[in-house]
Amino acid sequence: MNWDQIENNWLVFKGKLRHNWVKLTDEDITRINGRREELVARLQERYGFAKAEAEREVGAWIRSQRHAA
């Protein structure tokens, strides 16, 4: 699983994303719209993560999607 697959199937993955990070709002999900950098920025804003920590969170989530698929 890579980010391109998530971006291309955004409608499927946005619910999974919201389930993983419950502090993300509907507006956040709309603004992210499949863009990894926007997800990182939103995680920083909502959770107070440093950029590197947010990147690690996203990477772990992508890996978990690979195992779930």
C-alpha cells in the first residue's frame, strides 16, 4: 500500500482515516482530499504533533492499511 493508492481511493479511505484520528473534523477530511501533506498538517493542528511525529503517524497508518487489505 502506498499513498497513491489511498489518494486514488479516497472515498474508501477517508472513513478509515476518520476512525483512526477522531479529532479530525468533516472540514479537515474535505480539506485533506487525499493529500498526504495536508493530512500531516491537520494532525499537527488537531493533535499538537511535531511534523516528524505526524509523518510517523501517517506512515504507521499506511502500513496498517496494507495489513487490513
